[in-house]
Amino acid sequence: MNNPREDTSALRVDGGRLWSRLEALGEIGAVAGPNGERGCARLALTDSDRDGRDLVVGWMHDLGLAVTIDAVGNVVATRQGSDATAAPVMIGSHIDTVRTGGRFDGNLGVLAGLEVIETLEQYGIATRHPVSVAFFTDEEGARFQPDMLGSLVYVGGMALEDALDVRATDDGARLGDELARIGYAGPTPCPAAAAPHAYVELHIEQGPVLEDEGVTVGAVTGVQGISWTELTIRGQSAHAGTTPMRLRHDAGYVAAAINAGIRAIAREMGGTQVATVGRCEFSPNLVNVIPATVLMTVDLRNTDEALLQKSESSFHTLCDRMASEEGVTIERRSLARFEPVEFDPAMIDLVETTARRLGHSTRRMPSGAGHDAQMLARVCPTSMIFVPSVDGLSHNIAEYTHPADITAGADVLLQVVLAKAEQH
Ligand code: GLV
Ligand code: MN
Ligand code: MN
């Protein structure tokens, strides 16, 4: 192999060092499963999110990086480039997790970014553009909606004041108050003053395709559109034994019919259409009482905007029909709505050719999950690198990606960043 100090195409990350950081961060908010699974619960802006942030920020300082914290809690750490006027090549992702999360979703992209920078430091490689690594606030949207909130504000897609006023799903806390409470309401203005030169995100696939096809690296072409709606169904609670079926206004029945109905819509549409009820709360939730109210969420996704709109309109028709049939009211509130995003063609090519050059099998693929990259794509050339998820599992404490695949993805990230950081 050529000397990486002279020929940076021979430069490789230290996979063991990256893995150790993944393990260390995974200990914060760790949750253990019955079969030895090791997952993570670090919901946005909780105490465990703060502890995870503190650990990563400490590593950023150890590497001598300039660290900024902005008004919505996004953290960006920058290694200087040789051209003082050049915008940074940004590597990013998130370190918040869902309540039943794994150790890789988001964390990998951030820690691989640190590993790229540590590799550059170790070999004394100067780059023309600065290289920065970012973690964005509340990517998951599990506690505060919408998802990708921090990166959305970063690119100017949501007003800072509106973001700070969002209330938590679990305890009603205000996002801005939680940010201040954990010490991450930073002084740097958000939205960011200037766009990065380029943005690259390494992420686990979170689905089964790469593993199924025996492919190591996914060159991500874009992210499908996302539509999240909260429904409040109000009927009439009454005695389960005395109320004849024809005289009921059963909010629970309507919730079940909507859940079954959106699945039928998705199956009928086929293609990439998916539909999920992820949250459903009955009230009063008692064995012998007809449910008075139900609060539930509907998640619809499609890679095609027109088809996503079609699924939304079928879903709305279904709600209206069920409301009138059962004599209940249904209130709909949009929690998140993002159109499908296509990444920069040259950046997708770069990921694909880099993976091939490093000897990895590769394929192009859209992302089914939402990512901070879809927000950054609004302001700069962006792409993502996927590595396989064992059994396709994610948002599950059993989420796992083999160390060799993690290293392969981080090497591709390093080489993509090097290529972008030398551009004029
Ligand atoms: C966010 O990560 C999502 O895809 O739900
Ligand atoms: Mn993620
Ligand atoms: Mn996630």
C-alpha cells in the first residue's frame, strides 16, 4: 500500500477506535433485552441525551476541534482547512434515539465523523476545506415533532421560535425549556449563517435490502416523503354490557378500522407506499367501558410525492367515512410533512465509485427512513452512505451492524470527504 501521508487514497480509518466509541456512547441510556440485546433509550433533550451529548462534545474537544452549540442545540465541531475562505465539508447525523432504539442509528454517522477527523489528525493530512462533524437536535421526533427538527431549523425550514415552543409528546415539556435545562441552548445563531460546501451522512440502512442481497455499501439516492398525522377520535363512553351494538359511538372501534384501513390502502397502492399506526391510546382504557376517546398517530410514506398525496387523500376519506358511520368526531393534526428528496447526482456517483474503488459491493437505493441529510440537501450537495442492518432491524434494541461493515462504511466516508475537501 502507498504511504497514506503522501497518497491520501490509501488512507483508512481505525475501525477498532470507532467501534470503542460506539460502545461507550451506547452505555449511556443503555437498555438490555431478555436475550442479551443491548439497545439505547436516549429520547431528545432528556438527561440521558445530555449525558450522551457531554461525552461526544468531550471527544470533540479532545481532538482540538472548534465546537459551537446553536440556539436549537445543534452541535458542530470543525477542523480548520488550509483555505480560510472555504466552507466546511460537513459530516453529520444525530445521537438522540427512540425509546426502544439501538446503538447505531444516528450515533454511527456522528462517531464515524469523529473517526474521519481523528484519522486526518493522526496522519497529519491538511485539507483545503475545513471538515466539520455535527449532531442535530431531535432527529427522531419520538418526543418532539416534527422529526429532523434541529436540521430543519438549521437550514431555515422552520422558525426557531416555533421549534422552541414545540411540546413533548410524553410530558408536555417545552422544547426550549428542556434545551436550557440540559445546558444546550447555545449562543450560535440558528439557522446557520452559511451553507456547508457539501454534506455526507453515514447511516445504517435500517431495512433488510443490503443484507438480503449481500451488498456492503448503499449509495443513497434520496429519502422518501413522510406524512405524520395525529388523530383524536371522540365518541361516547358507555357500558360495554348494556349498550346495543347499533347504538354505540365507539372511538376504539374507529381506531381499529382506521388502522386496518390504512394497511389496505398501502397494500392496494403497492410500490414503496407504507402505512403505520405507531401510537394508540384508549381512554378510559377499561375492560367494560366503550372507549370515549382515542389518540393515535398515522405514518404514511412514499418515494413519489403524487402517490403520497393519494395515500393521504384515501386516508382522509376513510376517516370521514368512519366518523359518519359510527357517529364520532375525528380531529386531524399534522405532526410532520416532508416531500421526497433527491440527493445530488455527483455526490451519489462519488459514493458509488468510492465504494467500488475500495473493493466493496455497492448498489443505489432510496432511504425509507428520514434523515438529517434530507434537510441539508436543501442548502448544499448532499449524499448518504448506507451499511447493512442485521435482519433489517432498527428502532429495535436488537439493532446491529457487523464491525467490518461499520469500518467499510467509515472508509468510504473518509474518502468521499477527502475528495470533497480538496475541491475548488
Ligand atoms: C426518523 O428517523 C424516521 O424515519 O422515522
Ligand atoms: Mn437515524
Ligand atoms: Mn431513527
